[in-house]
Amino acid sequence: MSLVEFSASLNDRLDKIVARSEELQHLLSTDIGGDEFAEISREYAELSPIVELVNALRKAEEDEQAAQEMAQDPEMRELAEAELQSLHERIPELKQQIRLAMLPRDKADERSAILELRPAAGGDEAALFAAELFSAYQRYSEARGWRFEILGYNDTELGGLKEGIASITGVGVFAHLKYESGVHRVQRVPATESQGRVHTSTVTVAVLPEAEEVDVVVDESDLRIDVYRASGAGGQHVNKTESAVRITHIPSGIVVAMQEEKSQHKNRAKAMKILRSRLYEQQRAAAHESRAADRRSQVGTGDRSERIRTYNFPQGRVTDHRINLTLHKIDRIMLGEFDDIINALTQEEQARLLAAEESN
């Protein structure tokens, strides 16, 4: 049955997807194995959600036609009209879901992510807010059932954060958190401010899709690896063992330092994990310049005038400047309740992509 109000080209694409899904389903029932089975399974899994929506829409349209015919019978009219009202709501919803499912997808969306957070302008107050924001992301991650592993946490004497890096593991982590990349501005009266004046500080956040070893080939000859004694907390271990590792990727100039673990081997493994993700994001940015997704464009300079979001504590509000969204629930957001912001940003991006598709 034709999918009404869909263009002929979209109908044709959907028919081909359904046919391809049936072909893949047949192949999976045959005697294949190894890499071929894995590749076919992956493609089938990608197509299945769209096929389910198409089948649901076709069934709804068939039910609509049947209800229209039933409405011709006076004895069945009331029942038929109730059915039609329900279908007139469901059919447009299914069509919208199909349109969204057909949008170009960022292949990194389903990946885990590396979160990097640093204070920028504002000294001690920026470091204190950085620590609070890092904790908020940890709470958000744990509430969603993701694994939040701290790779590096360099704090200040006042309890602030000089640098925080975490690996967040789960399905769709990058899709949810990628919009957090940028400069976050905080406006509040610091605890050390005796005059009660509101200060403005900034923190930079970068969210990178986590890279696998197969994504980025790192030539050992391109690396300079320095080992040194860890600094900061750690007791006598600090003075005894050269466990800290600094890896410099010479071609790109990327430097990653790690000293969280007492084992040099573990520190090197964590540093390589971060390095691969930064290199992977560089490659993605080069391939998709329109996304402006490299780390420098994500975090900017950290200047107070650059910001994607403002946390105004005196007024109890959080404003995302990209979509002009203001929420008066700063306490809840700082406890990790980011869903309202992230969902709004996702919907805005979907609307943009739909408009671009329609204009083509």
C-alpha cells in the first residue's frame, strides 16, 4: 500500500529497505558464518527499526481503510469513528518517526564517550564549578546505567578541579552527551567573595566518541613517551616510583599526561585510550568539516564571552544559548538532571536535518 503524503522517492527508498531486510533475514537463516554473518547481522539490526515502523504504518493505513468502510454501516458508525480518530493520531506519528529514522546518522552516536572538563576563565571559582559540573555528569551517567570511570582527576587545594577526564561506557552515550561540548558559563557569588558580588567564570567541556584500536592506527614511531614521578596526593609512592606517563603524538602535537594509577603500564593504557579518541575526533572533523567537531572548536578559548550555556545561581536558572532555552531548576540540573536540555537540543537538531532533507 502506498504511504500517503510521502514523496515517491521516499516510498521507493522504504520499499527497498523492506526488501533488503527480507533478503538479509533469509541470508541469516542459511549456513554462513564468521565475518560475513557479523556484517549481515549488523546491517539487519540497523534496518529492523525502520522496517518495524513501515509495517506498523501500513497496518494502520489498512485499518483506516477498513474503518472508513465500516463507518458506512449505521450500526457500526460510532465504533468506526472512534477507531478513525485514534488512527488519525497514530498515522502522522508513525510517519514522523519514519522520517526521523531515515535521517542521516552520526555513526559515532551509539559509541561510548570520553569526557574532558577543565576550568577556563575565573581562577579558583572556575575550578570549583568545574568540580561540581564533573560530579553532575557523573550522576547523570550513573542514573542512566552507564559506567563512569575516572581516567584523570587533578584537583586544587580548595577542592576545585584543574582537569577531569572520564570514560563513560554504554550504548548511545555520545548521542546524548555530544551537545555538551563547549564553554559553560557560571554566574554566582563565590564563597570567598566578602562583598557579595556576582562573579562570572567559565569551564570548557569536550565530549569525544570513544575510539577503538581499529579506528585509529597509531605508529609507535610517532610517539614520544616520557615517564616521571607523580605529583600531588599519593604519600611516599609519589617520591619512589616514576609511574606517571606523558605521551606526545608528534604529527598532531596532541599531548596526554596520566598519573592516576600507581602502575606505569595502567597509566600508559589510559593515556593511549584518550589519545586514540582525540585522534579519532580529529579524523571525524576533517571528514565532516560542517560539524566543526574538532576539540578546539568544541571548547573555544574559554573566554567569558564564548558560551553555549549559562548557569545563573542568583536567579536559579540555566540557559542554553544555542536554542534560547531557559529552565528555572538549577539545583536539579546540578544534581545531574540534564534530560530536558539534552532532549530539546536533540529535537532542534532533528528539525534542522528534516528541513535540510525537505529542501533537497
